[in-house]
Amino acid sequence: MNLSLLEQHSDFEWHIPATGKMRVPGIIYAERGLLEDMDNKVYEQVCHVAALPGIVSASFAMPDAHWGYGFPIGGVAAFDPEAGGVVSAGGVGFDISCGVRTLHTGLVRAQVDAVKARLADTLFARIPAGVGSTGPVHLSATKIDDMLAGGAKWAVDQGYGTQADLERIEERGMAHHAKPAAVSPQAKKRQRDEMGTLGSGNHYLEVQEVDEIYAPSIAEGLGLQRGQIVVSIHCGSRGLGHQIGTEFLREMVVEAKHYGIDLPDRELACAPIQSELGQRYLGAMRAAINCALANRQILTHLAREAFSKVLPQACLTLLYDVSHNTCKVEHHLVDGKTKRLFVHRKGATRAFGPGHPDLPDSIRDLGQPVLIGGSMGTSSYVLVGSNEGADERAFGSACHGAGRNMSRTHAAARWRGRAIVEELASRGILIRSPSDRGVAEEAPGAYKDVQAVVDAAQAAGLARKVVRLVPVVCIKG
DNA sequence: ATGTGC
């Protein structure tokens, strides 16, 4: 990115003044090195989002931002329905409610090392992974509607997990005001056999060791100690979310001119929040959020079954589950007034600070866990939201992962999946994946340095580092 | 991300 286009406000905050059709400024949180490596497309996309109707405060980008469809991945934007604000399918992303959950296991590293290969093989046999993978659950048309309305709560009611799990999921495991009727038959059909599957791309189930502690008292409060083993699951709403994104994007492009919206880029197709189309998309998107929450809940059940075969002393309890592709209704302070806003986070994590009323009682004083998935073979991090006084950054948001810095095509041409698996195995990290090409596309070298991203997020005041996690076993989609 | 590509 051309830094001469930006106004530097601090080492970690850069502004794009509102010019031309921009209604608000752009704000990018990153240090100089990350910014220099960012595609100029991120700059263009932040500016385009700033031109959408009803946007408030600023168009934000997180330190892991990269070029996405319409909105940058790592983008945050909030819209006021009272001021003609819009909802955008491209602002949520295709993989609606893609997210990460992390589970305690009660195990330490030595216990896993003793059975590591068997654990990897058992998880790989149990966890459906890859393009078009199907799962152990098959849903009739009416059952699908129950799932779309009930989310992880529905999954727990079906026997996949416990009530205690629900406490540690955003919105207690269920998005309200989901409208299964707004989801097309085609989207439902695609999802019938895909519940409890990882999918492909950057999705994974990883066994990790807590390797470093940065904030001892918060780590203790979250139940995290050095040497402990945790499990993280990264996946989303599979074919259903993708189908909903595709269909509404098409409809929003066609309808935009009827609503009098001048699109800076057709990929930013959107509809007024208060319009019929906007409301229908929100209902379908919330159903997809419930699909993703139910999916991660069923995968948790499968992981528990796999652990029980190899390490029966393990007890998998949920630390937290956070979605990073969403549009949510939240109340935030804008120009001294509390407003009801529709906050789009695309490749960005909610990061509420300590004391927020939406956090579970048991961890409210610590702040919301922010789960940052690293690239394959590198570290992941647990952060917590921070309250930087009244000056809440980006509506309480933080980064979501390392962020790509190379296209999938480029990565697949440069690396061989098998060589990467062997190299990681030599370092004690066991990868199991159905796809060599998929592994090559996810080569660690195709991603930004996750440590630089997390350090920038902390320095910018978006969130606070708590622990680092290193991979032991990775089931890769 | 995706029964991967209008």
C-alpha cells in the first residue's frame, strides 16, 4: 500500500481523509511493515465502503486485512438504519459466521505426545474434512428449519454437547430473529448432509499446547496454564452460507438502483436495512449464523468422541466460540449518542471489553476472549477485548487471524503439500488432510506473520494478548 | 469460502 495516501495518527493507526464520495474517513490499524505489504486494493476497498449510505464513524480495517470481495477481509463497518443505512451480503462474506471455538481438554502435553499419531488418525477418521465432505447428521426439510432457528442450542437439544457449552457461545448459541423461510430450498438442500463437517480452505481442527502466557491473571481466569492442551475448531456455515451469499449478492446488485443506491463497486451490493430485501437477507444471514454455530457444536461432539477413544481422561469444555463473518445489531456511542447499529465484521472478531453485559457471567470481568487462528504450523493466540476508556476502537472489534498475503493459486504453484506435511512432522506437528493441494494453498509462507498482526492489534488498543498456542496435531480441510 | 471456474 502507498503510505503517502495515509495520515499517520500513531505507530498503529492510519487515517484516510474523507474525500470524493466518502461519507466518513477510513481508519486502518497496523504497523508500517504490515501496511507496506498490504495490497492497494485494501485501500480502495476501505474507501469504497466509506461511501455506502448510512455508514457511521469510519470504515475500518484490522491489521490482518487483505483484498476481499467488495469489503476487505479484516473490514469493520457499522450502519445506522435511521439514516438510510444498508446491509451488504459482501460485507458479511460468503462463509457466513465462519469462526473459531477453543476447548479446554484437562490434558498436558506429555499425555498427548504419548499417543499423538493415534490421536491424529482417530480425529482424522472422525472429523469429516474437505470439499463436499458429508457428516454423521442428515436432516429432513423440517429438521433443517429447526436447526436454522435454533443454532447450537438446537444441536445441544439433539444430544450434541451440554448446556454449559451454550454459555460460552456468542448470543448463548442462538442468533435471534433468524428466518428459515428466507433461506432458499437450494441452500437447504446443499446443507442436508453437511452438518458436522469442517469443509476446506483455511478450516481446521487443531490440538494445541498453551506455550506462552502474556497476561497471567487473565489466563488464570480463563483457566489457561502453560503446558496445557486445548482444541480449536475453525469452520463456518458450509454450502448453506455460500449459497445464501451468492443468491442475495445477485439480488442486491439487481435491486440497488431501485433503492437509489449508487454502488462504488458492484461487489458492494447492498440493500437498505429497513427494506424488504434487507430484512429478508438479515433473516437468512441469521439462519446461516445458527447453521455455523450448530456445525461447530456437532464437530465438538465428534472431537469429544475421538478423544474418548484415545485419551478417555480428557474432558473437553468450551472456553469460547466467536464468529468472524457477521452483521450484528449492537448499541454503540457515536458523537456522544448511543445508537442502534448494524455492525458488519468480515474477517474481524468482536472484542468486547471487561464488564460488557453481553459476556457470560463467569468471564465478564476479564473481557471477551478473542480467538486468533494462525496459519497452518504457526501459532494461534487468545486475546481479550480491552476497554480503552470511552474511546472504543472500531465498535469493539479486533483481527481474526494471520490473513493471507499470497493467492491460493500462487501458493499451490510454489509449494507441494506432501513436502509441507513432512517438514511440519519433522518439527513434531502432525497434519492430516484429504487434499495435498489444499495443504499447499495453506502453506505458512502464504500468510502474514501472525505475531506481527497480534502485536499490532494489542498496540492499537483493539485487544490484549493473553496466551500463545502452538500446534501439535492439525486436521486440515 | 464454495457440489471451487459466466
